[in-house]
Amino acid sequence: MKAGIYDILKARFLVNQDAVKNWRFIVFLIVLAMIMIANIHHYEKKIFRIVELNKEVKELRSEFVDRRSELMKLKMESTISKKMEEKGIFPSNVPPTKIKVIQPKEKTLTEKIWK
């Protein structure tokens, strides 16, 4: 047991006659670790981009809400009447009247034929 631990600590498994098998496995592990590191780096890059885009979406949404509230204030009748009074146009004191248009009733096909 002690000899096995000393062999591992002294790295004798790398210089023995079967060392080629061990070196292949070590190189495989190194390549696998490099692929994992590259994959994690790529993943974190995407996460940071998603966070940036979410912040931008929140800012744009809040700006949209602000603009919409400003538009609602500008569309109010009181705001429009104040701006028109500055130009000399005043609201009418007489309420509008409803105009009804009565269209003549069209004759059916049978009425057109018999008449």
C-alpha cells in the first residue's frame, strides 16, 4: 500500500513501460478539460449578453410607459383647448347636433320585376 502511494507521488506511472497508455489518457483528460473551459466561457458570455438585453428591455419598457402617459396628457380635451385658446380658437358654446341621413329603401328583385 505504501509503495503504491509513493509510486503515484513520484509519478512513476508516467515513466514505466506502460506509460504510453497513461499519457494518452492524460492528454485526453487535458483536451476534455480545455473543451469544458471553452464551453463554460461561451455559456457565460451568452448569460452576460442576456442580462444586458434584459436591462435594455426594462429601460425601453419604462420609456414607453412614460411616453404613453405623456401622450395621454396631450390628448386630453383640457390640454388641447388650452393650446387652441393660445392661438385664438375657442370651444363652441352650442352643443353639436346629430344629423340623420335616411336612405331610401331599395326594392327587392320581385318588386322591380312586377312594377
